[in-house]
Amino acid sequence: KTLEPYIPNDIPQAIRILEISLTLESSAALYYILGNFYFQLNNTGEAERYYRRALTDFPDFLRVHKNLGLLTFRQERYDDAMKHITKSLVLGDVEARTYLMLGYCLSLKEYHQSAESAFRTALMYEPDTRDTKMLLAQSLLQQSKYREASATFQELILERPNDAKLWFHQANAHMGLGEVDRAASNFEIVRRMGKASAASLFLLGD
């Protein structure tokens, strides 16, 4: 209640009040709140310090693991991110974004089947998220699941027919299936859009 007048318009003052109020007996929740204030100010160093301090008192603090996962993911510290993201899921997190970040981390480690599972779970919670569909389709391509990849790209093309990248990626799926005519059609569409690359023109010529 003391902090309410300063949120969200004077976060620095809220931080000052909270920092001088902390004692050795303060709960992990207060360190979590302080970490959130610093995170809002993009002071990720202090945010991480207070998040980790909260975990020393409460190692299974779901929201702290979730926020640490997001913080380290944004910093491209993907090993740390995956550790905290996984922990938050174990503790009961069911947010689509958490599964999306996990899938992205797994893709970078080339665990494509596990990444696929994470992306599918994310879509179960938020079925209309284009970025997740795109990552799922790319994961399917990496596993040579060309039929499923092509169908997923088709959904995306219906939503964004002027996105040349989608036509190009679907053409790769067609080639994986041996569907040369359909691949050529996709590359020709990209060419007529005026967005053909040297690579797509080379493949179209072949």
C-alpha cells in the first residue's frame, strides 16, 4: 500500500522506498517485486541480482524463474534461459510464450523434435500466433517432415500471401517431397512479386 502511489509513474521512488525497507527477514516476494521494478527500468543487472536473491529464500518461486527465463532469453543467454524456463514449466507455468521460448532454445541446440513439441504446446494455448507457426514449420523442415511443414506454411500463406519468405520455405518443403512442379510454382510467384533472390532464381532455373 505504501508503494501504490508511485506505481507506475514513479518507479525510481518506489525502488528507493522498498530498498531501505528490506531486512534480513524480508520475504522473497519483496525481492521479486524489487527485481520487477528494475526490470521495468531495463536495469537487467539489478533485476537479476534481486531475482536470484529471492531464489535463495524460495528456490521454487515460479514467477522468479519465469522472469529470469525471459530476462536471460532477451540477453541471448540461452542455456541460462532454458534452465529457468524449464523450471517454471515444472512448477506449473502454462503460458504460450514460455513454451515458445523453450522451443526456440531447443532449436538452437538442434533438438528439433523437442522444439516441435514445445511449439505445438504453445499453439495449443495461443493457436493464432504467427511467429510460433513459423518456428514450428521450420522445425518440421529440419526433421524432413515435409508434408506437415508444407501444410503449416500454407496456413501462414493464407494469412500473409505477400510474404515471399513463406512461399520460398514452402517451395523447399515441396522439393523435399519431390514435387518439382509445385516448388517451381512457388519460386515463380516469388519472382513475380519482384522479391526473388539469387538462390530462388537458381532453384527455379534448375
